[in-house]
Amino acid sequence: MIVGCETAALNENQVRTAVLETLAETHSDGVIAALFFISLEECLLCLPIKWRIPSIL
């Protein structure tokens, strides 16, 4: 099942909308969130070492 609802009672337009919604949600969860956290990690790595690990001072 691609979509999280019963598709037997839906017309063609509603099925298309449900599939597009599922694809958009999957894209957001799998791609956009991963890119966000990768970029966040890259930004943190650009900080000086004394700000990232204060216990070594």
C-alpha cells in the first residue's frame, strides 16, 4: 500500500492526490531532513575547536 488510506472508495483524482501527498512526505522525511542535519553538522564543524569541546580547555 503506497498511501495510508483505503483507496477503494476514492476516485482517480483523490488517489492521485493521496499518492502525491505520500511522495511529498517521503521526500521531506528522507531527503530534506537529511540535508538539513548534514548542513547543521557542517556548520558546527566550522566553529573553533574551543567552542565545540569546552572540556579540553
